[in-house]
Amino acid sequence: MPEADQKVNSDMIPQVDAARDALNEHTLRTVHWHFHDDTGSPFWLEKKRELNFDPLTDIKSFDDLKKFPLFEDEWLRGGPIQRWVPQGHAGKPVYVFETGGTTGVPKSRMVIEDHWKDYELFSSTLPETYFPTGSNWLMLGPSGPRRLRLAVEHLAQHRGGICFCIDLDPRWVVKLIKKGWMEHLEEYKKHCIDQAVTILTAGHDVKCMFATPKLLEALCEALEEKGTSISEVGITGIFSGGTEFTPQWTRFCVEELFGGAPQESGIYMTPTYGNTLMGLACSKPIRAEDGYKISYYAPQPRAATEVVQFDDYDQVVGYGETGRVKLYTLTDEFFVPGFMERDEGEREAPFDLYPWDGVSGVRPFHQLASATTVGVY
């Protein structure tokens, strides 16, 4: 089907309508939680006084969230972090997860259990054949104040396994790139890969892993240099993420690094698209016959994405058309009524597994691309 001719399959309409109803209902509950005096956070209760409408009476559906001003990431820079904690969760242990921070004050998000819930939902999408329950995991990604490390660890524990982690400071990587110290960058990447190889060859029976595309490729090359492979060290299931996940790279990874499709190589890889605000969007299963196309679907109703026009962020583009990614986070811990991501892509139609819109071809937003530094990710 040509991209421009995409549309919702008529057989899908009842599922799509049901998913939309669930999203509308969830939106209403979330807004009432965050703007009620007894349960809302100090930030949103204060922001409520600045609005020219009453969220408790004027928000009746998901589309009504467009009444809110766009969420500004500057709101997340600096504290006090307590202003984001909903009063309905007062007294519970709070995590702080950061993003960015290479220059200036990093963006911080408070979390209580969202990272657990998001990854438990994601867990149900992993095929048991390649991600067997009880398996140990390797977390080959950023450490420090980032959500991903604890989330992957919880995923492993939720599935009955133990997670092994490496030390990786992405802020140092970005500094190396900006200074042009490429020799140091390569050494740091090698340092990270050496840690992973040590874990995988130490008899810990690791079968599943998270890795960024660049690190996954470097790991496969390092294992090959040692006369082994990712398959021979026991890995069967990989989930990965990042805007560098392109159809071209996926084809190279599956055909060259793994040795073929899962049925041949015994290795299954699922791309994901996520961040500290949203959680984790799953990919439609990637197939060679589809040209390794990667389409992501947000974990509705806890989060939703739209692909909107570049000159009007309230207008969704047509199916198959290109626009900027707009994010909504709708949990009882965190509320984001429309945040413009630093990514663009094409709007994808719902399908049986995820009966709501998706996004494919995710890449840095063209107006910001030159300012985006991609390191080990």
C-alpha cells in the first residue's frame, strides 16, 4: 500500500473506536486527579490559576487537552522537585530521573512506580521463545540518574531473572564529541563494551539484553574479534532503542550481525522508542518483506503520540504523511498535555495489536537536527 494511501482498515473501526473511548475516559480521570485540590501536585494546582479555562469542567475528552498550552521542558529544569509530586501520592518513596544535562541544569522527572508499570506492560509484548521467563539480562546502556537502568533491571526481575549492568556516563560521551576527542570516545566505547563482554563470558547464563544500536553493533564486533558471537554467548532476545534505529541498520543487524531472521539465527530483536516523559512505545513486528520498516505505538492510554503539522501543532497529518511527534503523558504520577518531541516521522495507521495511531521513520526534527548530538546512543 503506498504511504499516501494509508487508511484505517474498515475491520479495525470497532477496535479503534473502543481504544479511543478508553483514552477519553482515562484522560478525564487523569485530569481530575492532577487538578483536584486533594490529589494534584503543587505545580499543576498553581498552573491551574493561570489557565483561561477550568480543567475539572472543561476537559471532556482527549482532544480537549489541546486547550492547554504546550508543555515546556524548561519547567523540568531546576527545583524543587517536590512541586511535581501529586498530593495523592504524598509520603511514598520518590525517584528522580534526569535527561540531558550535558550543559546547564538537566531536566528532572519525579517517578514513584511509573517505570515499573511501563516495563511490566512492555514485558507482556515479549515473545517467550526468545525472552524466556527466568532469564538473566544485560543492561548495555546509560547508568547514573537515568530511568532506563532501573527500568530494565525491574523488567528482568519482573520476569524472574537478574540484571547485570555496566557503567556508562553519556554526558561524558557528549563532551568528548563536542571537544573532538574521537580517540578518547573510541576508548570509552571500548571500556563499555569490555564490561559487557566480561559479563557475557563469565558464566552468568545471560539470555536477554538491552542495548543501544551503536553499542549492540560494537558488542557484536568485539565478540567476533574474540572468535565468538552474540548467539554463541547465549543471547536470544534483544530490545533496543534510539533514533538511529533505521530500516537500513536493522537489515544490516539482522542479516549480517545476527545471521538471519529469528527462525534462522535464534535471535529476536524488538526496537523501542521511549524517553523519561513517555515510557516505552513498542514496535510493530519488523519483517524483511516489509523492508524492515519500523513503526512505533505508544502505550495507550498511559501515553499517546500524534504526528502533527510542522506549522500547526494542533493539526494531525494524514496517514503516511510527515510531521513532528507530539507526546502526551497521562498517568497518576505525571501529566504532560502535549509536548513537542525533538523528533519527526510519518503517521501510521492502527493495526490489530495496537488499535491506535503510530509513528514510523523516527528521526531528529529537521529544524533541530544540526543541534542534536548523538553519542553512544
